[in-house]
Amino acid sequence: MKLAVLLGLACLFGGEVFAAGQVRVLTKVNPLPVALNNDFQFRKTKLFHLMENPPKARKSFSQAMATNPNNPTAGIAEASLGFERTYRLHGAISAADKKQRYGNYFDFFWRVKRPANVTVRLEYRQEALRSFVQAREISYPEARGNYKTEFAVIGDDYFQDGRVTAWRCLLIENGKIVAENRSYLWE
């Protein structure tokens, strides 16, 4: 019985994951009209910068408790960061494999209340390119419900042009921006 329920859930959620097309890198980023709509909504954003040399854990909980009993969590590295690094590097065996995975990862969780053809666009700037805007898109035909879209600026793109300094993510329907999520540095 449990196996049947798990298979059903896997099919349900797996369908949404595979409904999206491949990531397209845009050669020219054209401005779009804004027509914000409450039927489209960003729910959560998860950003992660995977570096060659991760920040080191400073203290264990017991050490922090002994040195500062008023604030025992001061100086403790977040456990989820170690997991995220391991997750992103899973399967990379050689140093060259790992190098191709270093960079910026963006996970956007969003919702659509009615069926719509939605395009998710990530526009971003990188250190070496300064104000030059690049973009990547993924299309979702007949989207409805909750979705997760992942973008990554990794490998050669990351090492040639540097870290992503500013970004904005757009939900686009019929050539119009219906929802927007942006970093505080985006102008």
C-alpha cells in the first residue's frame, strides 16, 4: 500500500518536473511590458554559491555553549550549507568534474492559479561583464499549480565572467511580465 502511494506521488510530481523544456540561453534580452497578475506568484527563492574553498565551520554547538552561554548558536556554521555543497557535487569524481559545477545556483518556487503557458526567465549580471544583462529561459506549457525552476551559472560561464552580482526572475505569459522576483542590487 505504501509503495503504491509513493509511486503515485512520484508520478504526480515527476510529471511537473518533466513538463518543462530545456533551458534556453538568450542572445538578446528584450524588455517586456509589465502586467502583474495575482494568479501568478513567487513562493520562495533559494540561492547557493558553490565555491572551490567552502567556508569552514567555526565551532561546534558544545564549544559555542561553553564560550558564550547567552548566545549558543553564535559562530556555528549552518548544517544545510554542507548538505547543499554535497548535493551539488554529487557524482563529480575528478577535479575537472568538480570545477564544472562551481558557480551560482538559483531555485525558484512559484505558483500559477489557472492554466497558462508560462515562461520563466532569469536575467542576471556578472562581475566581469558589469552592466551587461544575460538571460536564460524555460517554458512550461499549460502550467497550473506549484513548480520549481532551477537555473545554474556554472563551469566556464562562471570562471570566465565571474560571480552573479544581480538578478531578477520573471514569470511571463503572452509576452508580458505577470510576476517578478529580484535581488536587492537589481536596478
